[in-house]
Amino acid sequence: MAHSTPENQPTLFVVGIGPGAHDLMAPRAEKAITTADVVIGYRTYLDLVKDCIPAKAEVISSSMMQEIDRCRKALELAETGKNVALVCGGDPGIYALAGLAFELAKAVDSPVNIEVIPGIAALNGCAAILGAPLMHDFAAISLSDLMTPWEVIEKRLQAAASADFVVAIYNPKSKKRTNQIVRAQEIFMEYRDPNTPVGIVQGASRDNESVVLTTLEDMLKKEIGMQTTIIIGNSQTFLWNDKMITPRGYSKKYGL
């Protein structure tokens, strides 16, 4: 059931469209887009939902690195009473724009109510393709140091690796950032067996989807880019029938 808001209070819908396939987008997300007066987003994400955008809607697209401008414009338009959908890939609350929208609204004490509509995130979209690698405790870590100092990221990698978390790595590599994923592998090799299963998924559920199952030792021999999500297994993760599985612990407790 949707949350109720005070009557006549302007609302900005921050919409998660999931990994890309239309049938993996939540009905509530689709409704927010199909009923919008204005749809705002990164042009790649808008292309994925173009069939949902009504002909009457104003469409405002922009390129990467313009997140602040997108959020600020969305808030300004919502404040005028327009029905605004701010589109995000995956889930808007995971490495996306929900937090930024709240920060900007707080900075100007905006009267706009912000409603976040969740979507399937890259980590669980990729996990479903791989099998069941996130069945036990896991962490998500982005290797992008654009807004987080690398020293902090490295500490988080050390902590997650030493605690035997399954780890989903976002933004592993770009044309300019090539050494971070190398250092990440080095850190995990300090704590994990070289044969630890690793899943590499690019473009989950999109036309360019590719899936690779490999090992921690060999992962850097595979193609890795900005659209890639990497899932590194824990000490119990195994491969079976071309799937990656992390046991939850049922066999130890109940026997199988």
C-alpha cells in the first residue's frame, strides 16, 4: 500500500527501474512514469523505459556526472505542482539519486514530499542470473573514488574480505580507473582461496548481457568495465551446474 501524503503537497517520485528488462520493473514504478508530467533521468535509463513515457510528458535527459542538476531540476518542477518522475537504474536508494534528492531538499527546506519507489538493484539482479551467491551475509562496495577517498574504500575491502563476507563490487573499472580492481583482488587474495568462485555480470537483463563464472585468481583475465558487477564468494561458496551458490547453513543445522 502506498504511503499517504498531505493533500496538495507536491511530490517527487524517485523511481527505480531495475536492471533494465521491462518485466523486472515494479508496477508502482511503471505507474509513476506513465502518469508523470515530467520524466527526468540519465539518457541511458530513459531509453530503457521509453515505451512507458506518455506522449504528453516533458522529457529531460542528461549525461553522466550531472546528478545534482537532475535532482535539483526535479525538485524545482515538483514544487510547481507538476507530477515528476526522477528515473534511476536499479534501486534509487543504492548508489543512486534518492539520498541526493533528500540532501538537496533539506538544504533549501523544500516543501516537496519525496517518495522513493524501489527497484531490483544490480547486486540482486546479477545474483539471480548467477544462481544464489548472496544467500549468506554480504557487503556491497563501490570502487569509484570520485566521492569516496580510496583510503576509505580500501579499509572497507579489507574489513569485508577478512570477515568472510560475500562481496558485490560496483563500478569496478573504467578507462581512467584501472588499478582499483587490481588492488581489490590483492586484498581478497590475502584472505580467500585463489579458487574462490567469482561471478562477473555485465548488462544484467539487457541486450548486451554477458555472464562469466571464474575464480578469484583468474578474475582479472576477464572483461571488466563500468557496467560490470562482480560478486566474490565467501569461503563456502561453490559452483554447480554453471551456477554460483553460497550455502545459508541449512545442511549443518538440519542435514541434507
